[in-house]
Amino acid sequence: MLRATLDDYFLVSFQLNICTEMAPITEGMGGNPCRNLVLFDTSKNEQFTLNRGFKMLSRKLRSQWRFQSNKEEISEKKLSEACIFVLAAPREKFTQEEFNVIKRYITSGGSILVLLHEGGEERLQNNLNFLLEEFGIMVNGDSVVRTSYHKYYHPKEVLVQNGVVNRAISLAAGKLMVGGSGEGDTINNAQALSFLYPFGATLNVIRPAVPILSSGSVSFPLNRPVCALSFESKSSQQGKLAVMGSVQMFTDSYIEKEENMKILEMLFKFLTTNDIKLNQIDADDPDISDYNMLPRIEIISRGLKTCLQETDDIPIDITKLFDNSLYMLDTSLVPTAIRAYNELHVKHDTVALVTPQFETPLNALQPALYPLFLKELPLPSLDLFDLEEEFSSEKARLAKLTNKCSDSDLNYYVRECGDILGVTSKLPLDMRDTKYILEYIFLRVVEFKKLNQEM
């Protein structure tokens, strides 16, 4: 009890120190100077939650942030307590009132991190684009795939090694390329950060939003935004919005891959501080490609095709380009076929039915009426068993096992006792070790004590 009290004391003291250090950072975001709470929404059947997918994230950052889940309806009272509100791939639609609450939260200086999945709205069955379009961001219903299988062999686990669009991201991650005309000038190094982008979609970004990461040059779609930032500057307090097209990028399976952890820390730093100043040159002219749609060649090949010579002019009436005679079903060729009889001197008679003759080259098969002889089962190999041990009682077998084992054979002793007592057969295959056998026996002893307390 004393140890638990001391641990709670040091934990509270540590959190108070964190709040004191972050007071200048979060001041002006709702009037609460101690705001290091990251609120994960779970009210919209999110694909990943703190207990399912983000355990490693909360464990690595719990020294700086407090993490909670919101299972209730999104409200202004709940959002006012959070420093960052996270939407991790919601799979239900938001109401208009919930959108209004989120907009007022951003207008009042709040920060939101939106994480999505491949396929966009259509795959997740949500309506987040209705909110994001007001901030210049839209999630496409596609999936980023890698055209070169390097290090990761699933085509949707995309290793992006040259996806930095804004040089301020490299500076925030501590990787700065110095160069240019003057001393201290920085250049944009697209290879400053490498990250793993699994099962994610691309974004469409327009002002006031700014793309900061792209899909790189060895992925498809090519050089398309995958992460964007947006500001709400209409009010005195500047709200912030960050959108990442892949929610699995920060889950337990991928957060330690490449430099995904640094990107998450950079996003948290951007949403809670004013230390990251995006480069205006890269923001005005980002190095991204246009979104080109590929034609569906299979469907186009089934359609009607025309053949025009180079000298032919296209007629004004476009219906003249369609030749339906190739697929026409009518009786226009019947007179021509009748005249062909006279020209070919063939008698015009009704076609007679020729009776087919079926020949059987082999004799008819006869069913086999012989009885089926089954081979008898072999006798049990009793010489392979110790009959005295097999038919002895449990106490005798335990006593014999105890006399045979020493202190160094403790694991073997527990497993053999579990087999003799029938405990091993009641456990799954992956739980048949010493720890789970002892746990099973102790639980049964506790249950026995509860039912027989007078003993």
C-alpha cells in the first residue's frame, strides 16, 4: 500500500511538471494552461482505438501526453478539455451538429488530427470530406501502391524515401540541409525523411491547406500529397488541422518502421505549438504532380469503335458514324438466299431430318457384386507402453515422478504433473507451459476456497 501511494505521488508530480512546462505552449487554447490531453474519438466505430492499435503510441508518448478515449457523443464540453482531438478512421457518418461542434472547436483554437484509410469515404462509409473540404483538403477513394518491391513486399506497404514536400518538416525532424546562396539558407531535401505508408489514400490539397508529404517517385499515384496541414486564421486564435491518409502508419505494427515516429511527433508539435513555420516558397509551389485518372481499358474495349480514314471529314450528324448493320437481326437477306437456289441449280426442298445412329464400341458394363473385404486393424502394440504406469493411480504416478525429478527439473515436473492431472488437455495449444498450468491450478484452488470458506 505504501509503495502504491509513493508511485501515485511521483506520477502526479511528474504530470504537474509537464503541465508547467507546456503552459506557454497551450495558452490561449480554451483558457486552460495545463492541456496535454490527446483525446481519441471512439463514438463513430473508429477502425483503431487506444486499446486496439495505438497501445505502443500511448506507451511511447505517455511521458509528454495524456491519452483518453471519447465514447460519448462529440460535444463542446468534451472537446474543450482536449489539446488534440484525433479521428482515427471513423466508420460512421457525422451529423450536422457534430460538424458544427468540430468547426467551433477549431475556430476557438483547437487542433484536430484526422487519420484515414485506403478507399477514402466510400471504403469507410463516413462523410469527413464534407468537413475537410472547407479547409482545402479532400481524401480520394484510391490506394497508394509501390511500383518497386524493396524491403517491404506487400504492394500497399509503400516505402517512401523522397516524399518531403516542405523543407520545414526536415527542420522540425532535426534533419536540415544547408546550402543556397547565403549563409544559413536551407534547401528542400525530399530524401531527408523516409517513412512507411501502409494502406493509405492520396489527398487533394488547395489553399489554405499546404501539403507536407507526398507519395514519392516510385509509387502510384506519383508524387501525390499524403499528408497536409491547414490553419483556421479567421479568428484571433489560430486553430489547426492535420490530415494523414493512412491510419495504420501510426499503429502498433508500423509506428516503429522507418521514421514514422518522428512524423507523429512532428504532427503533435505542429498542432500544439507555433515552433514549426512552413516554408512559404514550398507552400506556394509544392513539388507534386497532377492527379491523372487511368482509363478502364477493359470496358472501353467492349464499346463501339469507328474506323475513319485520314482524309475523311467528320460529319455534322454524329449518328452517321454508327453502323448498326453488323449487329442487325431481320429478314432482309431471305430473298437473296432464295435466288441463290436458282443460280446454283439446287433443288429447293425442305431439309430432311437424318436419323442419327449411335454405336457402342465397348460392351455394356456390369455392376460388381463381389463383397468388399476390409483389412482388419492391427493389434495394439502393448510392448510400447509401460502397463504398470498406465494403469496406476494418479497419486502413485505423482509420487514416482517426484522421486525421479530434482530441483533443476522444475519446468519438466510441472508439465508432467499437468498431464497426469488432466490440466494440459484443458488448455489451448499455445498456453501449455509451466506458467499457464500453475495459473490454472491456483485459480481452481481459489474457487474451491470460496465455495468452502468454513473449512
